[in-house]
Amino acid sequence: MQALPAAEIDEKVFALQEAITPQIDCQQCGNCCKTLMIQVTAAEASSVAAHLQQDPHQFMDAYLEKGIGEQMIMQSMPCTFLQNRSCSIYEHRFAGCKEFPALHLPGFTSRFFTFAMHYGRCPIVFNTIEALKIECDFFIKDVPNTH
Ligand code: SF4
Ligand code: SF4
């Protein structure tokens, strides 16, 4: 086993997530929409409010609460907009929703703590990490059998 440079790991992660993502049906999962507190900016709130033909302040009162600093978060979990396993505002969903699980962005190694958090939540993250372990030859030869 040998540690790889972070940029090399990123390249492997990009390739793996590109191959793995199309094999996962997010509509059969929805775990991110069910279990994460999605961050929302004021501009995003106004945009979704306009799409729903709601007053932005009423929208914020109804759906959002204050997060860290200036950030706001959805106040309900599962997300209010998750309906019948689909996002009811899909075309207008928030940047954090579009980005998740963010395996296509650089910095896998430095952001690993977030992927560790999502390992048991997101099948894309789980399978990418498992495939990465094989790619990096990071398995020990004799895996203990506890059965
Ligand atoms: S948790 Fe991952 S696999 Fe599940 S819906 Fe979200 S992005 Fe898709
Ligand atoms: S806005 Fe849509 S994509 Fe984002 S968490 Fe809610 S249901 Fe999921």
C-alpha cells in the first residue's frame, strides 16, 4: 500500500463516480432529501418562491429557518419538496441539492470527513469509496471473518 497524491485520487474519484452514478436510481433512494438539512441562500429562496408564486417572506417563514451565519436551512426533514420520491421543484432545486454528493469536485482527500458522513447514506458515495479502495490497493489480504 502506498499513499497517492491528492490530485491522483481526485482523478480516480472523478472516473469512478462517472461510472457509478448512472447505475444508481436516486428516485429509489432519496436519502439526501430525507435526511439532510439543505442550505438555502436568500436568492435561491426568492427564486423558488417566484416559481411557486409565493411571497418571498411568506416562503421563508413557511419553509426556512436560520442556519449558521447568513445561511438559511430547510426547516423540515424530509424536505418539504420531496413528494412521491421526487423533487417537486426539481428544475428550481437549490445549489446544494444539485451539487450533492459532490464527488465531481476536486478535494476528495481534504473533504473526506463529509464523504465519511455520507458513506452510509448515499449509495453513490458508498460505491465510489468501495471502488476507490480496490483502485488504490488499500485492502488487506486477510480480511477477518467474524461469522
Ligand atoms: S443519497 Fe445519493 S443516491 Fe440517494 S438520492 Fe441522494 S444523491 Fe441519489
Ligand atoms: S429541494 Fe428537492 S432536491 Fe433539494 S432536498 Fe428538497 S426534494 Fe431534495
